Amino acid sequence: MGIFSVTLGSISNVTAGVQDGYRNYACTIGTNLTVGQDYPISVRTNPAANENVRVWLDLNNDGQFTDAPTSTGGELLFSASGKDVQNGTIRIPAGATLNTPLRLRVAADYVNATPPTPCSTPQYSQTEDYRVTLQANSQPPVAAFVADRTTTCSGCVQFTDQSTNAPTGWQWNFGDGTTSSQQNPNKCYTQPGTYTVTLTVTNSAGTNTVTRTNYIIYDNQIPVAATCAPKTLNFCCGYGITQVQLGTLNNTFSNSSTGYQDFTCSGKVTLTEGNRYPITIQTGTNNQDTRVWLDANNDGQFAASELLLTTLNQPSPVRGTIVVPGSAFKNVPLRLRIMSDFVGSNFGPCSDLQHGQTLDYSVIVQTNSQPPAAEFSSNYATTCSTTVRFTDESQNVPTSWLWNFGDGNTSTQQNPTHTYTKSGVFDVSLTATNAFGAQTTTKRRYIVLTVPCVQYCASSGNNQGVWITNVSLGGGHLTTPYSNSSGANSGGYGDYTREVLEMRSGISYTLSVAAATNFGRTVTTWIDYNRDGFFDQSEIVLNATTNSTTTSTFTVPSIASFQGLTRMRVVMRLNTNFAFACQTNQMNSETEDYSVNISSPLPTRESKAMAGLAVFPNPTHDGLLKLQLPAVPVGTYTATIETLLGSQVRQQAVQLGANTQASLDLTTLAQGVYLLRLTAPNGDQITRRVVRN
């Protein structure tokens, strides 16, 4: 502890600190200063602990120090608190004794001790005296002033003269027809308005004037007084609020050590009813719970329905969105209350806070004359979420709503709950209406459901070493390939079941999977064709180990019962490790799930012309089949034999034309039922079921 150096004018004295005790340097160390000029002062104290520092000057040379700021007629020049070097600026007021050595007293003490006074003995630190000789200022004054507030709701403002070069006369003009000759007048305006303030200062060397245009705003419109003002019971540990941003409001201050703060006069913002506004709240170094209320009916209380925002266990900055209620009183200041405290503190709008802080602001709500901007959200989560709660998020105060849930059902409620009873991919639309117009928003393929619900096993991985970056599907009937790019999914699992891959029975598609590494990896993909909730070996459509994008072409089985919504699972593992469909926390692995909608194939021109395809004998006992098309041009066709699960077991080129037969050899196949897919030269296809006995 102690004073280690003092710097002022030509004084620059380094000392040993508290071990020196009281030191009187008035005879040996001093400086000359000019009245009315600004001088920097620096006092260095303990670099490891906060200390209070005070500096007095015996201006009238009476051997005493008046312990009050010089702005109020006292002799306290400088006051600070902190560690190490404490800097500031001092100004010697007019009227001080000139050309005579005056005593300068510097005192310091530990911040938790009683602050030092001119004649007290510091408990942990020390006091030092120096010499200051003042000389007259021969320069004309330079006018300057400030007010303690530039926006007032009471009408009263304290003005402080900051003019340099020791003025001896002051003339104020407050802009409302009144004046004052005091140095630091207190002015109370009687009429709301905006005022320009002028100060003219004079000394023996001249006169100077400064004008601050539209400097004071007197606005007597404030919210109804609140019935409570929550206190901070135990400021601690960096809790509280340091900044609030909402619309044009941007208010910054220290922390919750100041406790409850009422900014309803200086902190005003105008918002429009029915609109959504982002709000940002800078809090302390710890996670905090934060709540925001608006006294919408201006009764001085905060009802449960007036809670606009709740965020729990959030780090700084806290971000959210508030919706200005259409029921709020219009064009009058309403009290906005922001409260924040430690995580788990179940506080209400009138609760005293343990460590945090309460801040009040003014919100002026203006009428909205715009047609609605329709928007909505829901709690839809998975393909098993058959009961969905929809939330209207439209702006501009709609007064009526029309929902279309995509399954033939509608609702006129603002926030309806709807239960879907069948599988499907559903578009949802909302039409919001008010007196100024209507708007409709539609979210395509918004709800994806399987009814009854099919539960699938969990699958996840540790994806620090490898993860899926893209899954794409092309070919078949798709004129535009499907593509989904992703990063490393949290927990090694990505749920993309709201992404629906459209496929058709009997059509071939190409599936590609890319990774965020050039190392070798194994990719396995299943499609649960039979929708039994299991990923069987026979349902694998891609299985390969490679160090580049993995690609596979497969054919969707032409089985009517397979049509409908089901699931595709993609698992990627590093190196040649086997990819399990139903294992969690697989090392160096990631899983992604998608929805697949299988529909019946659309008839093509060639398939209509090929409808007369004859396959005989069927069943075949010797494995030899004949194919005949009665009314097609001669050409090379591709005959593909597949299992009922879509696995290709044989492919053969055949020549067919009008009344021309072709032979197909199935002698190497085991007995069973197979699918014959005949592809024309233009790519169109027709299928037949064949039996090998």
C-alpha cells in the first residue's frame, strides 16, 4: 500500500510507499500553476490492490482544507479509486490566493477502509504534502459548460461551468427567455420543448461565448410509476446488465453494483404494434436468466400476460425477439422492465434480485397501418410428430387467420393444434388478414409424417475425424438432382428426415456420399423398403470403401407394398471399419437420416407401346425365356433380372422388333420369383414378374 509517485506540473516525486508514513515535501518540492487552466495529475499507488486517492489544495491559505469539490466551493481538486496509476485533470478556480506558497495534500488508503479526509490518518496507506504557487491568468476566458442531463422529464437541469482561464463573470441564456449570472446554476424549465443554451464568460482580459443548439430536451411524458423497484441484494461476481439494444435504444453503463436503474426518461424507443424486434442484452461474465416485461396497459404493474421474453442459462450477449402486442396503449410511454440474475433464480417483475439487476425503459407504441406480413412456426420435430402446435408469428397485427394444413383440414384459430391421421408430405399455409389487407405464406413440404409411427434404432458417432459433407441423389425421373450439404453434426448424428428424397418403383437412381477427409472410409446406406423399422442386409443400396466420393446406382423394387414414406440411413466410418446401422458412439463415424417417398412409376410413351410385351414360357422350368414385342421398332433393348428387393442378378442385351423374338437365359439362377426390367433404347422401361422353377 501507499503512494509511490505524484506528478503535477513540475512535481515528479517517486517515494517508497506506506513505509515512509506521512511526508512533508512542501519545503523542497513544489510547482507553479496558473488559475483557470487544466493540468494533468497522476498518483501511483499499489499495483495489486485498489486504493482511494484524494488531493486537496489550501486555496485561501488558511491552514485548513474544505473537504468538498472545487465546483461547489470546496478545496478537493481530485478524487479517484483504483489500482496502480490513477490519472485525472485539475483546474484551479478563480478567487484563490495568488503568488503565495499553498499546501497541496495527497492522501490514499485501501478501498475497503474509510476514505481519507484532509486530516484523517490512513489505516493502510499514507499522506504527502507538496507546495503549489498560483499565478494570475492573463488570457481571456474560453467558454465551456455541461449539463448533468440533456434530456429531462422533471424540467430541472444542473449546469456546470467548465470555462478555462478563470472567468470572473457569467451570463447564461437558457433559451426560454430566462437568464442567470451564477457560475453553476440549477434551471427548471416550465414548458416541455427543446432549448438552445448560451453561456458568456468574462474576465479582465476579455469575453467569450459558447452556444449549444437544441441542447436540452424537456419531455414530461413518462410511464405511470411502477408499484415496485426491485433492489440488488448482494452485488457479486460480475453479475448484472451492461448494455441494452432495442430499436434505436442503445444504453451502456457499468454493472449491477448500481442496483435498480430507472431510464424511463432518457431511455425511450418508439416501436410499432404487431412487429417483431430483436433485443440484445449484454450481461455479466456468468450465464444468467433474463426476463423482459412491458406494462402494456400502463397501470404500473406487470401481469403474467405482459412477459415478452424469457431466456434461461444464457451467456452474454443475450439475444431474443420481442413482439409488440397490439393491445398495448398507443402513443404514450409504457414501462419496459428488464431483469437478469443468476441461473435458476425464479424471479418475477417485483422480486428483489440476489446478484443481478433491474432496468426500466420507456416504449412508445405506435399504431400499425400496414397489411400483415404472414409468418409462422411450429413444434414439429420428427416424422412421428402427428400432433403439431402451430404458432402465428405474423407482423402488423392481423385480426384473422386461415390455416391450411395440407391434408384437407383448415383452422381459423390464431395458434391452432392439428393432428394428422395419415402419412405424407404436407404443405402448410397461413393467410393473415387485417383492415389493410391480407398475405399468405406457404411452407412447402413442411410436415413429413409416417402413420403409424415407425420407431428406428439410434445411431451416432464420434465425428472428429470424419463426417459427411454431402448426400446427393440423381438419375431416374429426377430432372434436378437432390443435394444436401452439411457440416459435422452435433453428437455425430444429423436428422434430415424433413428432407424427402422422391423415388419411383422400378426406377434406377445414383446415390453419392462425400466426406470431409481424403482418408479411406467406408460408407453404407440402407433404405427401409418394407417399413418395418429395421435396416436389413437386403436393404443396403450403397456399401463401399474409398478415399473419394462414394457412388452407387440402385433400382427401387417394383413392389406395391413398398410404396410410401420410409427412411434412408447413411453411415460413414473411417478406414475399413464396418458401418453399423444401429450403434451409438461409433468411433470416427457419422450418421445421417433422410426420408424417402416411393411412388408408383408414371407410364411413359415407350412403356405404353411396350405394353404388349410377351414373356413365355412363364414359369420357365429349364430357365429359357422368350421375349416378343409386337409393335415396336427394331432395336437393342436391355433386359435386367432383379430380385424382389432390387438386387441385380443378370443383365443381357437383346434385339427386338415387330414380331421378332429374343431369348433370355436364366439357367444359372436359383428357383424363385424375379423381376424382368426391359429398357428401350430411349431409356423407357417396362417390367414383368417371372418365375424360375
